[in-house]
Amino acid sequence: RVAAARLAAEQVLELLLEVELPDPSPGQFVMLWVPRVGEVPMSVADYEGGVLRLFITRRGVVTGYIHENARPGLALFVRGPYGRGFTMPRGGRVLLVGGGTGTAPLYFLAKRAGLSSAGCTAAVGFKSSRHVILVDELRKYCDVRVATDDGSLGHHGPVHELAAALLSRERYDRVYACGPEQMIVEVLRLLEGREEALEASLERYMRCAVGVCGSCVLDPLGLRVCRDGPVFSGAVLR
């Protein structure tokens, strides 16, 4: 059941659900079902004490319904967690690159891994200052740099430009990325010829979540984002 719901940013709802799940790992997702409306995949932003935290962008019928009707006590249905999550970092320097609500699973990774600003830098990008989520909380674990498309906060431009500036000054042991696919492409280009290992989570529409329907197949390899991912290595994505 919904424990709390609030508008965290423009068009982004923060939803807390009381639900018993097998403990999810950062990068995994759940399927959120609204009876008679539909079902959508959602990245896990946190799970602690039987409370699941999600950040939901208003995009279609299901997410629109949740935005309009979520209130404490509302019953929603959750299945999961599904998919392959991130490999947890073991020491070294880490760079997180997030776009929009792609920041949410990276926050979960930073929290679960117990990262600190001494070893973690996060570059996160949003449309504008009105769309920013989780930046203050992420600062508990990482040195955070913000980019906005309109320049209303931090770097004026796409987040991969911010990542490029960071990579020009520092070598990292691992890079984790989550966001729009074009952002992932740019991060892959930045890391071409470098030693950093990359793991990136793809945002694809997933219907069944168990690898049967084929709606999320990653061509030309035939990999299923829901089951073989959503987190893939840089080598596979190239």
C-alpha cells in the first residue's frame, strides 16, 4: 500500500510503498501494476524496512493515473525484483553518470555500497532546476556535480559534457551510468580507449519482465533487457 506520495520535481512523483519483497540489488527493477489500468517497470530507488521507494515520471496512462490518484492507503501491486543489477564497487574511485530519473538507481547503488565523497563523484543531469531529484541525498555519498539543459542550475548543457570534464582530470576505476540511451552512447564514446570499466542501465519498455514477450530485445545481439539486463557492460553495449 502507498505509505506516502509527493511531487519531488516537475512531472516526477516520489512514491513510498509498504511491500514485502526479496531484497533488491541496485540496478534491478520492479513491475508496478494498477488494476484495470496497466503495468509499468520502475527502477528501485531504495528499499529499507519493507518500504520501497520509486521516482515516477508522468509519461503515459499508467504513470498519469498514479500521479493523479496516489495517496496513503491506495493499493498498488508490485512484482519483482527483476533483472541484473550493478556489480557493487569494491574500493577505488567511482564515477556515476545519471540522467533524469536515472539518478534514482545510482543513488541506491551509492547508498548500498557505502560510498563516500572521497571515492565517488556523481555527474547528474536534468532538463532544468525544476526537474532535479535526489541531489542533496546523493551528496551524503558522492561529490555531486549538476548539469541542466537550460543552465538554470550547475553546468549549462548535457550531463555527458560534465562527465567529459571530470574524465579529463581524473582516472576512475569504474563508471556507472543510467539515463536516456543517447546519454549512454555519449558515455561510451567518452570511455573509448580508456581503462575504466563501464556498467550502464538501459531504459526500455518491458511488458513481461521475465524474458518471454520480446518487447525489450536489444538488437542485434538478441539480449533481453529485462532478464539479461537492464545493466550491461560497456563491452556488450559497444
